[in-house]
Amino acid sequence: MATDPLVLAATLLDDPCKRAALLEAIEERVKADAEERRHFAAAAGRVSRLSGDQALVQAVRYYLQDLARSSIHDRTATLVWLAQTVATLTGTRVSNGAHSGATVARGLRAAAEALFRPRGQNDVSVSG
């Protein structure tokens, strides 16, 4: 099974049972964050010849594709949020944070923090 949160999210869009939960989570994220709202609006603006749920799903697909193309330092918080969200929706998240979904999120956060760490400083693990 794939562990990339972007791949997992795209897969969840194909699952009628999980799609609604993912769409709702993304909607809440976009409503709460002006920058993500701008990214989503750009993705939705590229949707053509579709309406209703099909248009929404396609907009989310474009949004995820844009997220995959963005540099990690631009949207780290969104990638961490997405990793946690898909882990929860797929049932791979354990309450103590010791399972793969939390590990992916910690790995993304550690990668982002490494960008700002002075060179030569020892790698410090991130507790989650």
C-alpha cells in the first residue's frame, strides 16, 4: 500500500465511502486558511465541462496535483495536515502517534525543519 499522503488522498477520491470525508476535511482546511483557499480557487478555476460533485472532485484532484508540485518549504503545514488526515481516514493512525501516518507527518515536518537548521548541527528527531 502506498504511503505518500498525496497518493493516498487521490486514492480516497475513488472510494465513495471515504470521498465525502476527504472532501469535507479539505473544505474545512481551505475555509480556515486564506493561502490554501487561494490555491484551491486556482485549482477549481481549471475545471471545465463538469458540474456538481464531478467538478468538486476534479478541483480537489488539481489541488492535490498542485500540492505535489509545490516546493516543500512553501506548503509543509498542508502536507503534514494531509498526511494526518489521510492516516485518520484510512485507519492507519494510532492514538499514540506510533504508526505510519504519524511517521509520514513527522518525516515531512523533520524535512521542513532541516531546511532551516544551521549546517553541521546534528539531526534531531521530532516528537509528535
